[in-house]
Amino acid sequence: MNSEALLIIDYTNDFVADKGALTAGEPAQKLAEPLVNLADSFLSQKNWVILPTDLHQENDPYHPETKLFPPHNLANSWGRQFYGQLQPWYENNQNNSHIYYYPKNRYSAFANTNLDNFLRERHIDTLHLTGVCTDICVLHTAIDAYNLNYKLVIHQDCVATFNPAGQKWALEHFKNSLGAQII
């Protein structure tokens, strides 16, 4: 049994497309092909591809992001669909037993989810993190993974965020504070 998983975090139209509600724009759009290639590589090696994806309700008075950001990744919306090549890739592979797609409602893919149980049941100890935004959801996922003793690999050509300073800071933090391997 393989012990590695690829997480593609929040790679949706709202976070990536030009008309997305909270888009990281061109830097995120450039990830489309490398992400799909990496996902294919993981599946071909019988490793796991996990797609934790933001899910929100419009104007939710109880969610802290409602005050921070415009409505995004709403249920059954174009904005919550995967961006670019990832959407047809997912549609073609969604029945593969090594793919796990689930909603999340906080920055971290671990918060309020069963991700830790899912990984431990499958003896996964190494997480390859990709997606958006490097200094928000990828960062918070990495911190939780570190605190849960997972090994971390960050694919720097498969993460993006809103600004270069946030990208640079997060990559340095992954390496220097979380001991992540940056490739």
C-alpha cells in the first residue's frame, strides 16, 4: 500500500478564473496543466489524489469569511467547479477508488473534516500540497498537517496566491518552520 497523497486544494473557478469571485488570476491559471499531470502521475502509481474544496453559503452570518471576502464557492455554482483541465479530469476519474473529493468550510483541509482519519486508515504519512491560495488555505492545511506529524512536500510550480510577497513568504515558511520539502 502506498503512503503518499496529493492534495489539490481549492482549485476552483472562483479562486482561479478571470471572472472568479476571489481569483488569484494568471499565476493560478498557469497551474492547470501541471496539476493534472501530477494527478495522473499519482494515480498511475496507485497513490491518492484528494480534492478538499471550499464550500460556502451566501451571506452566512455565522461564518467568519462572510465579513472578510465576497461570496465564493457557493454550492452548485459555476464558481465551485474545478478550473480548466481539472474539471474534465475529475469527471473522467471521479469513480477511481484512489480519488477523494470532499467539501471543507475553513482554510485548512483538516478543520471540521475527516481528513486525518481518512489518511490514517490508509497509512498515508506523506502529503504533497498543491492548489490555492499558497498563503491561506495551503498554508493552514500545511500547519495542521505538520502538527499531526505528516511529512510535507510542497510543489512550488503547483501553488499560487494573490501576490508574489505572499507566495515567497509562504514557501519560506513551509521550508523553515514546517520542515517541508520544496520541489
